[in-house]
Amino acid sequence: MAAPGVKTARPAHRCTECGYASAKWVGRCPECQAWGTIQEFGAPAAALRAVSAGPVSSPARPIAEVELAGARAVPTGIEEFDRVLGGGLVPGAVLLVAGEPGVGKSTLLLEVAHRVAERNGPALVVSGEESAGQVRLRAERIGALHERLYLAAETELSAVLSHIEQVNPTLLILDSVQTVRSPGDGTDGGATQVRAVASALTAVSKSRGMTTILVGHVTKDGAIAGPRTLEHLVDVVISFDGEQRAAALEGDRDAAARHRGRPPGDEQRRRVGHPDDPGVTDL
């Protein structure tokens, strides 16, 4: 019998993919929508503990005295891309770019990296889906070679972090977030692992003032693959559509939201730039 005032362990259920916790078993995880991943486990109830004041990263200041230099958008020179983002890339911001395979995400982002390398500083492209040679060929085809544009083919989070330390880029592009592994954080490409990778890179981006663009996969119905929390970790979510959508946008920009083909309620969101602002570009 448990001692008075001490809570005993009680059964609970947790999703092995995304970590969602529930008091009862369900067949499908409400968080990541995976089937058959809810398992029972026993864990003691968390005890309340006192938290004392600790060191701060920077002192609180009157809002009018906060500097804006690190929060202003930096143009890339790609007009439509900059317009959609409200003027360009914001230092420390994390963007999630999603779209169907072959729609042109990697090609456009390689050009973005090239423009940043030309104008602002080192850019690092990490590919987890193609070899370095394949990306180099694409860069040659679009004229995106530059001495400050760095390329690496990696699928381990630790290796990606090492490249960041070495290059110290102003822009990181990870293509794609689902292909990078974080040991001990669930299955490869699973919701838990995707969230862990995104969380780690978000923390690094904020601390270094480095803009990060994460490329994401989409499901058959057009929704962004991975845990829903991934979209809440980033500052901007951008959806790439193909030629049919682009034709609709060129004909009627005001009706863009009706032509993006996104599921109901799955609206583009952002903390920087203007929401629901489409852009059209040729690749």
C-alpha cells in the first residue's frame, strides 16, 4: 500500500511515433495519425518541484530600446520569393517548405542559397536525398555555383551540426527534414525523430541568428507529412504548388487561397511576412 500523500504509478498510453500521451488506448494516434502505435506503459506521476531564479541570456529592456537590426528581412533578390516572405529572409527565422516531389522546391531553394552567398554570406545546403554530385550538376545547370555556397550530403543530425560549426552559414537549407536521423528519437523518418531534428535546428538557428529552411514531404492528400507540432515549431510554412496552381494564381491572384488545393483548415501560417500571400515563379 502506498504511503499517505504519495501518488502511485498508474497505467498510461503513449504513441511510439510522436510521444502523444493518453489515459486510454486508441487505435489511431490523434497527434500524428499513425495506426497501431499507442502502447501502454506505467509511469509515476510527476512530482512538483521548486524552481529558483537562474541566469538570463540578456536583460529585459524597454521595448522601444530593443534593436531591430537582427529582425529585419534581408532580400535575396528573387522578387516573388522575397514578396511572399514580406521582404526576404529574417535572421534566426525557421521556414518549412513543403510540396509534391518534382514541383521545383530543391531547384528554387538552391537558387536562393546562391543569391544569399552572393549578397550576404556563406550558405550551406545539406542534402539527405541526393548525392553531392547530383546537387552540383543542378547548380551548374541553373548557374548557381559560388565560392561561398557550401554543399554536404548527410543524414545524421550530429553531422549537420558539425557542418554548421565549420561553415558558420547565414543560411542553412536542409533537404529534407524527414531524411535526417537523431539517434534515440524514434524510428527513422518518424514523427518523434522529425520533431527532434526540427527542434534542435530551431534552437541553433535562434542562438546563431542563422536563417534555416527545412524542406518537408507531403502526403497523398497534400498535407505536410510528419507531426502537426512540426508546423508550430517553425516561423513560416510555405506550400509549393505546380503548374496548374501557378496558372490559376497568374490569372487571379486574389483567388489564390481557393486554388492552392490545401485541405480545409490547413492554412499557411507564419510569424514573419504576410499570411496567405502567393507568389508565382518560373523554373
